[in-house]
Amino acid sequence: MKIGIMVDSLKLGVWEGIRKASEMGVQGVQIYAVSGEMEPSCLDTQKRKELSKLIRQSNLEISALCGDLGGYGFTRKQDNPVKIEKSMQIMQLASDLGTRVVTTHIGVIPEDDTCDQYKVMQDACGQLGEYASRLGGHFAIETGPEKAATLKKFLDSLHTRGVCVNFDPANFVMVTDQDPVEAVFLLKDYIVHTHAKDGVMVKKTDPKIIYRFFAEGGIEDMRLEDYFLEKPLGLGNVDFKSYLNALNEIGYNGFLTIEREVGNNPEKDISEAIQFLKKYL
């Protein structure tokens, strides 16, 4: 397995973040590609070549692009045509930059596979999976809102290998309250990318409430820290030794991409996370 960094976690901008990642001794970077300087329409052919050159010169590879469009994911039929088109643009950008994976959140998958929302999500992800397959890549759903068995059932229903999994162990611990090791074995046929993140659950609640908070940018006086806390690697409830052993056992040899979404000193936290992971690799 290889260690990567979510460039945006460094808060230095993409180009300087890539240079810093190279100095920190990792093998890859994941880049948010929805807005700002990485929005696909802002990167013409020349800029894509220049960015690819910088990646090569920095002795890095792009582990994945992040194509999370926010809101309610792909759960609302009226929103999906625009989101599908934008996601396809991000997948094409990924292909041009030499990476096979685009990660995203798709919204909360219902337990009831006969309801309209389930079918709406199937249709959107089916289209995106077929497009990803044509490019030789993967549209990777980040774990989080639902148990692994629910996600696997949804993936099995799509009949395309273009939709896979970006495995985030902390989301299972913080929100879903499921053992990441158990989830690895359930999702083993679909894992193409992972986030290295840790955390603790403070108070258990319905994951749909948590993801509605993200979708709407807040809910009245609700505070996320009352429900979960992200922690530096090794200080949360992810058992990394068992988790990484499970990834080894299923034959995963891709990236462990460090994502640090909180904290005042991201470079320090990420440097410590790199050293933490190296103890196990």
C-alpha cells in the first residue's frame, strides 16, 4: 500500500500543495476537482499538461480526484442531469491527468430497495458507472451514511464495475457505528481507494440526520461535535493494525490517502499521520 495526501487538507492551494506533498515523502495526492482552480472548465489542455508535468517532476501520482458535488448527492431526480454531466467532466479530467478514480458522496442509500429514491440513485450511478468503465476508471462512492451491507447490496444491483468504493474507516466509526474491519471484508470486491482518517463517536444518532446537516449547511442549533469528533490518526477508535491487516488480507495495494478536515496545524497533523502509517507498512 502507498501513502497519499488530500492536497486540500494542507490549505496551500493545489500547485504549492503538490510541492509540499513531495517534500513530505508520500507517493501520491488526491485533489478536489469541483470548483476553484481545479474546476474542469478552468483547466484547458495546456494547463492539464502542465499539472501532469508537475506531478511527474514531484515524483508523485494522483491517487484520485474528489468529485463530491455536495447537497443531497444523487438522491433527487431533478438535480441529477446537471450533477451527472459535471461528474462526467470530472471523470474526463481524471483520465487526462492519469488517474482512474473519482471519489464522491452519493447521498444516503435507503434500506428499501423498492422506493423511488433508491431507483433514482440506481439510475444516476448506473450512468456514471458505464461512463467510468468507458474511460477505464472508477466512480468511487465514499463510505459513511449506511452500513456496509446496504452499500454492497446497492453496488451489486448496478451491474457495472465502474462504480466502486472509496473506503473511509473513520466514517464507519464516527457515524455508522460499524467495525471497519467487518466492512472491509463485506466490500472487498469494490474497494479501489481509501482515506486514512480517524475519529470517535460521541453520541449515536440516525446517519440521515448527520448527512442532512452537511447537505443543508447546518440544521438550526445542531452541532456536529456533539455527535462525532475527527481525531489525528491513532487517537480515535479506528483499530489501524487490524484495519490494515484486513486490507492486506483482501489484496488491496492502493492508496491510504490522509484526509485531515479539522485542526489548526494541518501540516503537523499530516506529517505525524505519515509517520504513524509507516509503522504499519
